Amino acid sequence: MKRDLQPADDIELLVDTFYGKVHNNDFWGGIFNEAPQEEWPVHLNKMYNFWHTVLLDDPLYFENPFLPHVDLPNGKHYFDHWLTLFHSILDQLFEGEKTKETKRQVNRMTEMFHHTIMAFPKNNKTTWR
Ligand code: HEM
């Protein structure tokens, strides 16, 4: 029997499980491996702060999350794949009302991400940081 998501306690588990799957993944190819591996803890920390901000409505992430995505592959099927993976991680770990609510929230957020990123001009080459 799985338990429900408790964002205050589960953000690290959720983020670590998600990014564990995107690394060395056939679909994503090198996208998530391009950053030097020693930078990865910095990235993970950002993601903890980002998801803390989103799921607990308590701001810890103050950067622009869109710019680093502008020059990555960002066709709709990439976002669909990203979302399917995120849902599957939630299902693998949790079940319950909060889990369902989080899926709806992530659906909305992914759609908003996609629309916002598509509206940026291309070639805003950003660095890993
Ligand atoms: C096509 C789907 C996606 C791909 C391939 C992708 C890939 C990546 C990569 C490679 C980075 C590191 C970029 C860098 O710093 O150079 C990143 C950062 C990030 N991603 Fe995504 N991502 C996707 C969708 C999303 C979605 C839907 C969200 C939010 C719901 C999200 C949230 C973030 C955030 C917050 C960062 C950190 C940005 C920063 O450096 O401040 N990503 N993503």
C-alpha cells in the first residue's frame, strides 16, 4: 500500500527519483548529461527549491526557469514525454488525493512552460549555471 505525497517531506525523494530516470535515458539521449557531473548537485538543489516553491507555495527559487530551456529540444512531444515520466514517478511512489492534485498542477505547469518557452526567441545560449 502506497502512501500519499507529502510535499513538505517528499520533495527530495521526488526530484532525486525523477532526475535518476532522465540521466542515461535513451529518449533523452545526452540532454541531461551535458552538464558536467560535478555541477549536478547544484542543479538538484535548484530543483528542490523550485518544487518547494511550486508544491508548498513558499518561494525558495528566484531564477528564471525558462531561459535554460530555450535552446534545448522543446517540441511538444518532448514535453509530453517529460510529463508522462513525471506522472509515472508520482504513481511509482505515491497514491492519494494530494498525488492526484499534484498531477493536475504539473499538467498545468508543463503546458505553461511549453507555451512560454516557445514564445522566446531562439539562440539565447545560456550556460549550465
Ligand atoms: C522538454 C522537456 C524538458 C527538458 C528536456 C528539460 C531539461 C532541462 C535541463 C537540461 C535543464 C538544465 C539546464 C541548464 O541549466 O543548462 C533544466 C533545468 C530546469 N528545468 Fe527543465 N526540462 C524540461 C521541462 C521542464 C518542465 C516542464 C519544468 C517545470 C515544470 C522544468 C523545470 C526546470 C527548472 C526549474 C530548471 C532549472 C533552471 C535554472 O537553472 O534555474 N523543466 N531542464
